[in-house]
Amino acid sequence: MNAFLPYVIKMLLCSGILYGYYAFVLKNNSFHRWNRAFILLAVIASLLIPTLQFSMNTTPAPSQQLDMIVVCGYVAQNMQKAGLDFTSWIPAGIYLFITLLLLTNIARNWLMVKRLVRNGQKTSFDGYQVIRHPQVKSTFSFFGDIFWAEEVTKESPEGRQILKHELEHVRGGHTGEKLFLQLVCAVCWFNPFFYLLKKELAMVHEFLADKAATEDSEAEDYARTLLQATLQTRLPIMINTFGQAPVKRRILMLFTQRSSYSLMKRIIVIPLILGLGFVIGCQRDLDLNAKNIVDATKAVAIAPADNQVYTFVSDPPTYPGGMEALSKYLGSNMRYPLKAQQHGTTGTIFVSFVIDPEGNVRNAKTVGQVHGDGLEEEAIRVVSAMPKWNPGKQEGQAVSVAFNLPIKFVLMD
């Protein structure tokens, strides 16, 4: 679950910002089709943007990079012996249990509607199926089916308005969009902004259907019909019912004029989403740069201001005993972090360090992609603890020399 936490935080951040933009800029404006598209885009963007990862820098390769890769391996079968804490799976179990309950509820509602389709009286109208059933107390639609209440006739003026309303739901594919957001909310049930966006999408669907129903009639007559249909029936959450609350907001929207600055309100979302993608995608890079700045500050405190660090020297530093001894030291002292074992985290860590004129290891830090779960910290710990090297020399004088050391962490079966 710890590996999933950064994604969750970024998703909450994205969805919160995008919902805030909708609530303060777009909500209750008359460009309903744009709002509908934005809500769907906001949900998809909130799911995808946290997965972005850009790199603004490359892994530096000084001339003194060691021509070797130290492999720190761990046998997966020994993870339990190493102290794997199975209680770490409890949060994942709770998450999956709640998700399963919500998905089961969606399936139950689907079966409820399908039972009405199977047992109802079916007639064809305008290429769609109209279904009558004694249990249908309020007219609603579900994909290509319109469920008609017995109290209303299609031939009456009110019936024609209601039929136009439901036909707009069917032709617009509103049920599919509702079902998509229901599934998203079931999987991401911990995200309150997805529920708010789902609620707003349902209202925008009603605004669109209300607008279609009033094309050939007066808005006042349609508002009267809406008021007469305020009696609500407990229906599955993914259907589109004519008398859906809140009716007051729908009536107010019938008489809302076109918003001022509508184009500006709509296009400002483009730089907003691009900015979110850039900031979230570069987050790892920003964290890495901040870490390197801290390491560099420490290095200034250790080394004299006039102590130049070389990447090319005539006599490079050498490890006592040579590369074979260095490999043996690293292999015997490196420990695979427990958290990385639990999460299956692997990868190559590049450690940059400096051998000062006395042969001491200074300013050990990681560069390049951050893998997390303690791999960087373990690599820095072992490199920083290395014994003194034979210092490098430039024109016969001992100098500080920079090195890069790649350390590969693998989990072997």
C-alpha cells in the first residue's frame, strides 16, 4: 500500500483542483455540453496525470565512473524469514473489501433493471424500446430502454415533454457515462471529489435533456411539468429518471441566459491541465534535485572552498586491493531494505561521491531516477562507510576526484 500512496495523493490533488475549477468557474453556466465533456475529462485526467513522469536531467557520467556494477540480490523465498510483516496487507484487504461491496451493489442494480426489461411489456418507439411495468412509478431510461410510468400517457402534452427528455438521455449515451463514473467511484471510493463530479455530471445530463424537451414548447409549461413530477421513486443509481432532484436547480437553469466571458471560462482549462501534468510529472525530478541540493550543502561544509573537484586526473584514486576488493566489500556489506523486499522494488541506483585528497569518501548522493523504499539510503550508507582510498593526483598533487558507482538491486526467484 505504501507504494500506492504517492499515486493516491497526486490523484486527490488533481481531482480537487479540477473540481474546484468546475465549482467556481463552470458550474451553473449554460454551456452544458462543454461542462459534460470537462467532467469526464477531469476524472480521466485525475486518473492518468499521477502516472506521468518526466525527466529534466540525465544521469551524469563522470570520466571516473567505475567500470563495474555491484549486484545486491535477495532470494524471494527468504522474504518471510527476513521478517516480512503480513499485517502490511491489512489496508489492502480493507480497500479491496469495500471496493468489492460497491461493485456488487452496481451489479445488483443492473440486475434489477434487467429484471424489469425481462418482465415488462415492450413496445417500439422511434427505434427505441418503451417498457411498461407495474413497479415503474416514475419514467426513466437505461441505455436504449425507456421505462414508462403508468400514470402518464405519451399522447398528452406532459407525456410528449417527458418522452423528449428521456430520448435525449438515450441518444446522448448518458447511462454509459453514469456507469463509468459509478465504476470509478467504486474503485476510488476514498476520493470525495469523484463523488462530487459524479453528482454534477448527473445534473448536466438533466440540463441537456431539459433543454431538448423545451425546444418546441414554452419553458414555463415544462417547469410546471417538472414540479408535478417531484414525487421521487427509489431507483437504481445509474438510471436517468425524469423527476430527478434537485428540481429547483433544473428550473432555474431553464431560464438562465448565456454566460458572459463563456469562451474564456472554458479555454482556461487547457493551461490548467497542462500545468498539472507538468508539475505532477516532474515531481520526482524536483524531489531528486532538492535532495541533491541538500547533499551539496553538506559537501560545502566538509570541503574547503578552494578544494576543486576533478573529473579527469592523471592518476585516479584506487581502492585498497583493487576493484576485486571493492566488489567484495560492497557485496558483503550491502543489505536489501525490508520495505523494498515487501514491495518488490528493484533497479539500479547510481551513487555519486568524491574521494578527497586524504582518500576519504565525501558527499555520497544518488543521481538519476528515484526508486524509493530505502534503496537510495542503503546505497549511500554503504558507500559512505567505505574505508579510505588511495587518493588521486593531478600533476603529482593529491586532489579531490568525483566518481559514479552503479549498484543494481534485484530480487531473484
